Amino acid sequence: MASVSLYSSASPRMNRRRHSWSELFARYVSRPRNKTLARLKSLVYVCAGLLAIEGIVRLAEYSAGSSLSDTQRVAAAKLPAGAWLRGRYVNSWGYWDDEFDGAAPYEGTRRIALLGDASLLAGNAQTNIASQLEDRLSHTEVDHFAVAAGGPREFAAQFPSDVVRRAPHAAIVCLTMTPVVAAPVHDERFTQWHTLHFVQSMLTPSTAHADARSFSLDARGIADYDDYVRNRASSVFACRAVDGSAADVELRAAQNAVTRLAEACRKQRIPLTLVLVPGDFQLSPQLTASFCRREELDPAALDLELPQRRWRALGEHLNVGVVDLLPTLRASGEVVYRENTSEWNDRGITLAAETIARGL
């Protein structure tokens, strides 16, 4: 009787071998055609659904005049509601003013919306620029829409979300001529999936706000001069005409945002005035020299009035009013900034308010 070996045939496990990616792909393609088509149809439906949702979100943003990312940025730039700041509580909208409501202004009273950055938070409840404008303009109330951290992009987003709700008769936007130059930021308006911002805002609404303590007179001391120069020196690049530089990219983005704001004002029939706020070093040769040494620049290479000329040209193009504070502040020959800060002192606030009132 012949013996039978247990190892006469190979085990299926022993016959297994690894397949290359090309073999796996060929096996997938060779599957029944109906299964492949079903998978492709499912993929097409999913992509079409995502594109439809993205289109709806972008249409909503276009109708509102700002993107969700801009709206979130504005929320983060506002002050905490209810915070005590220099003699006045921050209102429920996050602005340093009396409580806002949706009511129209009193008959015979002109309402002006004042937008700007932290430079407008100088002074106290009685001496800030909004209060001084009200004192100088008869039958006028000024809504103080200044944000603690922001620029033209935030201002453009504020207009449809907050300013329009107050139905102002005019709008004033204060623009800092020499912001601290940062690295170019990629524009998110058309390249990112806005649906992700929508989902994020629904699931985790932004609760970030600027720190009100940094604008408290008690907590704010005189900064060290060297620290101030180190933090602000890059602002001199705004006075150099170099195409493609970080300052040039920032300027173009800011002017695009102001253009959108001007178009929104025109649609609402709200006259717009741009106020050009000079940088501190534009009024101080000593500070200019310190900034240039820090950035290893030749002061002669700077054109200190270049930012003003660029913004005046945009104002003429947009057919909006422009008030330049540089001539008045320079001609005064006075110190208009607090020591080692970019914040106006009391005299600076007064001169700015007088100049703006004359311009209106």
C-alpha cells in the first residue's frame, strides 16, 4: 500500500504571494463593469454635492459682502463686551461707545460711523476722537466702530455686519499709513473651501477678543525705547516703492479691501471719507533714523509721503473724500504721540479731530 505524504500538495497559505500595485490596479479594473461604474457614480455625486454646498456658501458670502473668515476676524478684533475701558464700558456689540440699537437717529441729527484701528482708542470717554468730533460737529452723533486689532479688511467686513444696521448718514475710515509690515498673507477669499469656515463657525463659534487690559491707562506704562524700535521699525518699508515686497503686497490687499468698502457705501448711498493717519516716524526724524538703523536702510532711500500719495490717488479713483492729517500734525511742530508708543496723546487727538471736522 502506497504511503501518502502530508506534504504532497502545497497549502493555499504557502501559495500566497505579494502583488505589485500594477497587478492590484489591473485586478480592480478587471472587476465587473457595473461595480466600477457604481463606484464612479457615487464619487461623482459626492463631488457634485460638495461643489453645490460650496457654491451656496459663496453666494451667501457675496450677498453679505464679506467672507466667513473676514467675519471671524472682525469678531476677534473687537473688545470684550462689558469690559471697563477708560471711563466707559464696552457695549454689547464690542465697541467702545454707548449701547447701540437699531433705531434711526433723531430727526435733525446726522449719524456718522467712525471706523479705524487701535489708534482711535486713545484718550478717555470724554476726550477720545469720537467725542471730540461730536463736540465740533453740530447736530451730529458719532458711532465709535474702532477695533483693537485690525485694518481695511476688517473695516470692509464691519460695514455689512454692523455699520449698516445703524443706518448712518456718512462713514469715516481712518487708515494708518505705516502699519507694521508682516509677511505676505495668502488671500483666502477664493482659494480656500469656505464650507470649512461655515462648518467651523457652526461647530466652534469664535469667542476670541482683543485684550482690553492692553488699553487700560493703569496697566499701560511707558515702553522701553529699544523695545519700541524693535517692534515698530519694519513700518518704514511702507515708504519704499518696491514691487512685490511684503509692504507692496500688504498695500494692495488694503486698497482692495477699501475699494470693496467704497462700493458697499455707494450701494447704500452713504458718503465715505478716508482719513490718512501718518506714522509716528513720519513726524520724527530721530525716530526715522532709529528705524532705518534697525532695518539697515539708508534714510535717503525713503519717500516719507509715498503712502499718502498712493492713498490720495485711490481716493480720487473711487471719488471719495480724503482728509490727510500729515500736513496739520507736521506743521504744528508739537509732540502728538505718547512716549515710545504709536498712540496719540491729548494734543494729537485734538489736532486730528479739528482737521477731520474741517474736512467734513
